[in-house]
Amino acid sequence: MNDIQRRDIEVFASSFLLSSEIENSKFLITGATGLIGSSLIYCLLALDKNITIIAPVRNKAKAEQMLEEYAAKIKLVECDIVSFDYTSLGDVDYIIHCAAPTSSKFFVEKPVETFNIIVEGTKVLLDYAKEHKVKGFVYLSSLEVYGEVQDDSSSIKEDFQGYLNPMSVRSSYPMAKRAVENMCCLYSSEYGVPAKVARLTQTTGAGIAKDDNRIIAQFARLTSQGNDIVLHTTGEAARPYCYTTDAISAILYILVKGESGEAYNVANEETYISARGMAEYLREEFNPNISVKIELNDNMGYAPVTKQRLSAQKLRNLGWNPRYGLKEIFNSLIRYLVEY
């Protein structure tokens, strides 16, 4: 593990205010090899509160390698998360469902698989949560559920719904996310499952994969290497961002203090910026020797241009506050990429 990532985890563990609420608890965490899932595991174990973690994974050997020394401290279960019989695990206190496809290319090339993994994988976990009466369930959704938004003059709250084209193949991901959010609401209402939804904006930080191709990672990598930033769109799409450990803190606040059947935006509103604005910000603040270029390419599988100025007030009302602004995010991210 990189020193910057280790520092992030130590800072989280020393400052997280709800650790006593989850002491002596058993967690089921999916997506353990992804950025959010792995960071969540690291942060929970760093609290040193006698927390037990079970993590279903597709490839146990790969997971052990990725999680390094932390792998020995959790129970890894090799399985297909859609078809696995979770009742074999017995009771758990909390479920945090992080697993989902994340690549736009995959959404377009495998739209049926994208939709089915998201919907069917969540349903089996909600059924398990219902039968075993868990204390809390958090589903990790996405700001993409808001669809296309062109006006960023006001903040997007959780009751807003923008346009999603149901006849677009790329909609396989956000449509499935919307369906699962509704499923969480239904299970909460009819069966009393304490299901809550965390609508994450794009989350990044120390710990991202070498091949992470999201624009914030791409742009930071190019900046650290001294290479020009090339945009394949006009760069108008805009959103806020969130640092990894801020997102972990938010997820746990939602788990412990959130209301069942409700959704919460997870973002640092102060980091709202367009793709082109981000590229120019990196040139101005971190490497004035690079250039920002636009070379349009319509075949990249990107989501439609949208401006999603999220409001995190509902989450802040639970007591959560982000620690990392845009400059702190890029300082850590660039240092991590240089040392990786």
C-alpha cells in the first residue's frame, strides 16, 4: 500500500466520530477489490473496534493479492454475487453493496449484463437482509440517476429527476441504478429493511487502479507526467467530486444515521467543475508546461453532456462534512500517481 493511502486511512481512523456506533459489528461488503470497497475495508479495520468483515469476491486469489496484508483480517468468499446463497453466511449486522460495473465501454458493449448484474445482484442481497433482519443496508448508487441536466443555476437535491432516454443502450447503467434505488425504497416500506441509498459523485484518491480511466484520474496522471491533456468532448459536462475517505465517511454516516428508504447525495459541493475547467485548473495550479487540447471523438461511450451541481445538504444534516477540497484532492492524487 502506498504511503499516501496509508496516511489517508490513519487520518480517517483518528477523526471518524461514529466508530463507537459500529463497534463489535459484522459487515458484509461487496465490491471488495474496487476503490470504494477496498477503502471501506481498510478504514473499518483501522478503527480497531472489533469489526468483522465478510467479502464475497469473484476471484479469491486476486482479492488476496489486491488487499495485501488486510486480506488475512477478513473472510473472503469466492462466489458469483448474483447466484450465491448468502444465507450460508449466517447473520450479519450491516451490508454495504459496492459491487457494480463501472466502465462506460462495458455499459455499451454489454448492456444486458450491466442491467442484470446491478438489479439481480441487489435483489438477492435485499432478500438476505430481509430474512436476517440486518441493522443497516447501504446501496451505492450514482449521480447518473439524475439523467441529463443542462441548467446548473441551482443545486440538485435528492428529489430531482432529469431525463434518461430508455431507448439508449448507454442508459443500461443509470436505468438499472434507478430501478435498484426504487427496490431499496420498496423493501424498506413493505418489509422494514433498513435500506438506504448513497448517490456518489465521481470518487477518487490514493488507491485508484493504474488503469483508472475516469477523467479526473486521466487528467491527474497526464499532469504528473508532463503530458498535454486532450479532451474528446467539448468539456462542458460538469460535476462535483469527492475524495475516497470522505466518501467512506459519508457511507458510514448514511448507514448509521440515515433514514430507511431515503437517498443521499455524496459530494463536496465546493469541488464542482467542468471537464475543461478541470484540465485548465491542473495546468494553472500544478503544471503550467502542459497544454489543454480538444480533439472530438463521438465513439468513446461517454454519458450525455450534463451539468450536475449536487447538493449534499441532506447528508450534511446527518453531521457529515468533507475534509478534502479540489486542491487537496489533486495534491494527494498526483503524489500518489508519482509514487505508485
